[in-house]
Amino acid sequence: MNATSQKNTGKKNFLPGFFSHFDHSYPIDWVKEFGRDAPLVVEIGFGNGEYLINNANRNPDKNFIGIEINFDLIKKASRRI
């Protein structure tokens, strides 16, 4: 999904467990987003989400975010959650 079409959707949470950076102010308050203060792990380019989700399941004491630009991969990862 490109930036223009994503902005025009007007959806805050376009997929469960995911959010658009267009709907947030910066810097993002990760404690508020996760509802807890925990170490933050960032994966850039999470692909189908397999590694990110497995790592998050193995480390429930940490907060995980993934950054991905390919919307098809984001949708694929959302089905794994």
C-alpha cells in the first residue's frame, strides 16, 4: 500500500496487531502503545514475520516491533499472529 492510498483509508488499525505510522505523532510512546515498560526489539524488514513472531514468543518479557514496506508481506505476517 503506498503512502497516498494508506492516508486515504482513514483507518487507525488497518490490520490487527499493526498500525500505520501516519496515525501517530512522534516520537512514538512505546510504553503507551504496549501498555508496559519493557526492552524494545526492532526488526527492520520482517518479511513474512516468522522470525519476528517466533522471537517474540520466546521472549515475552520484551516488546517487539517490525518495520516492513511491502504490504503483501505485512498481510501475510498478520495471518500468523
